Amino acid sequence: MYTWVSDTGRVIEQVRVVSEEGASRARGRVVSATHSDHDAFTIEYEAEISAAFELRRVRLTTATQDFERTIELTCDAEGSWQLDDPSDTRSRVGGVGVKDIDLTYSVFFASLIIRRLGLDTQQDSAEARVLSVDSLTLEVSDDTVTMSSDDEQIYGITATGSTTATVDPDGMILEVHGLSRRV
């Protein structure tokens, strides 16, 4: 079980990760109070993760005072992502070979990218195409993240900003400097 709290105290994320025969399942939630940029919201997620830290399926449900919306993203055998939206429409999103999801306001999904790229265990840099998902609208776009690591920190540039982070020995983020920390 992992819990992160934003430095402002307005955003909390908690996730439970269960390992099963090399793969993992995660179930979590991000809760945000009203902010000048957005209304209060909650986003719940369920994820299936391969032994190589590649996402296979992610179900997201966001809720505000005015609406609730759910989508499901599934990576097929060819490595393409399928999106099932609230109108029961299935469409292909992103390009072939996208393995990661960058969910706004989520520290957990950023940790998965770091672990899959191996940046928690070695000094390196990498660029990865991701499906970027907006937590409030659940809009999905194809994007790129750039990350690098040294002996002390992970440096990242995502669709929503530039950050530095420290990670634990398992590659899970301890702190995103100036934004959030694990408690």
C-alpha cells in the first residue's frame, strides 16, 4: 500500500499493489480538493501490470459534483491500445509500442514508467511514448515523456511539467520535489 500527499495537502493518492505470479494488479484513487485550476474530483483506477512493468489494462473512473465518467484502456496482443468509452464505443488510441500511461495527478503511474525504463537501478536517460490521460476529463492523447537518472534523483519531463523525484529501492517514488511526498 502506497500513499502520497501533495505539498499543498489538496491532493492525496493511495494505491494497493498485489503481486500475482510475476504480474501485478493495482487498485487506487486520487482525491483532489477544489483548486483555482479545477473543481474537486476523484479518480479511481484499476490496472493490470505485466512482470516487465508494462500496463496491459487500465480502468479509470472520474467523478466530480456534476458528472461521473469511466473509460477502459486495453493493450492488445499486437501492442496497440483500445479505448472503451462511456458510449460503449471502442477505438484505437496511441501508436503501436506504447507501453505506459501518464495519468495527471498520479504519482503511481509515474513510478511505473520509472520502473519499466529501469531508471531506478541505473544512471540512464530514456524517451518513451505514452498515453497521456487527463484525470478530470479522461481525454486520452499520444504524448512523449523524457526521463533521466543519476545516483540520487530521477528527472522527468511529461506532458504536464518538468519534475525531479527520489525513489525507494523498488523504484516507487518517495517524493516529487515541490509537489508531493509519500507518507
